Amino acid sequence: MFVPLHDDTTLKVIRFQWVTLAIMVGNCLIFLWDQFFATDIQHNAMLLQFGLIPSDFLDTLRSTGSHGFAAELATLATSLFLHGSWLHIIGNLAFLWVFADNIEDAFGHLGFCFFYLICGAAGGLLHVAVMPGSSLPLIGASSAVAGIMGSYIVLFPKARVWVMVFVPVPLSASWALLGWLAFQLYSILTAPPGSDVAFWSHIGGFATGFALTLLLRRQIALNTRGRI
């Protein structure tokens, strides 16, 4: 729909978005290894082991005393660090770089770690709930990135965001992010059967980030001394 280029919201508490950078570097290293060094067998094994496969996830949960429960639960996090194409990872990293620094600033480094993983996991769980019989691995940071966007619209709705829509265009964050959300909902209604884009995971991540930030907004203001 669009690619974010820059926002005008400066950091007020932290000096640098170290966690955001670490997430981006981790995603890049895994993707580059997969693209240039992994064999087809290793690539497929990585998707099966670390991707979130709804049917396997639910089968493991139903199996009483299953030894694979912890590993299957971990895929809610590990799947966030796998990507299927250059366009997939570049799009996610662009949104991360523009929006995540200010959310890390609001939650603090450690708080942002938990926030990121919770939003990603929530998006994954909604995908599992909507597509319980799917055997396709869900991969990508999109649900966690969507949570960051949901948080951003609560904290910085009037921020100016430059986005690329054929040409660079300045928009308020509320218009840009609500437009993105509307596109996800439209895509859910119009996506052809068998689409490999997990739009419901985006919705789940966005809603979780939005709700958590609303819930913690007063505490965030106290932690940042009212500067958010």
C-alpha cells in the first residue's frame, strides 16, 4: 500500500533504539543466511521447525503431555524472525525503522522487547484461530510490526509521517496508519482463497498494540514524565 520513509517524532527518553536495531539485524542475518547459504533441505527444515503452522500448533496443544509443547509454543516468537522474500523483509524493516524507535522510547528497552513479542504472538494466535486447518508456515515480523503501528497511533496520532505512494507524501500518522488498517480489512474481504498473506495476524497484532498502549498510557506518561 505504501512504504514509510520518515517521521518527525524525536526520541525523548532513550538515546538510541538499540532493541529495534537488534531486531532488524537479527532478521537480516537470518534472511541472508537463508538466501545465500542454506540448502533447500535446510530452508524447508527451518520453516517447519521455526514457522508457526496452525494445524501442528493445535495438534500439539491437544496432545496431553506432548513433549513438543514448548517448542511449538516458541514458534509464536521464532516465526517473527523468518521472511519469505526481499520485498517481505524490506517492507517490515522499513515500518520498523520509522515507527519502532518511538515505541521503544515510550516503553523502554526491556518493556519494548516484551511488547514486540506479545503483539507478534497475539497476531499469530489470531491467525491460528481463523485458519486452524492450515499447514502453511506463518512467517514474518508483520504482526509485531502491526502492534507497533497500533501503539504509535495511540501515542502520536498527529505526528507527520512521510510515505512513498509513487512519490513522497506527508501525512498525519492517524491517516497513514488508519489507511493501512483499512487496507488490511479490505484485503481480508477480497483476498482469493489460498492467499499466502496472513492478514488476520496483522489485525491481531495491531489490535493488541493499540489495546496495550491504551491500557498502559498513564504509566507510560509517568515513566516519561509526561513527555509522550
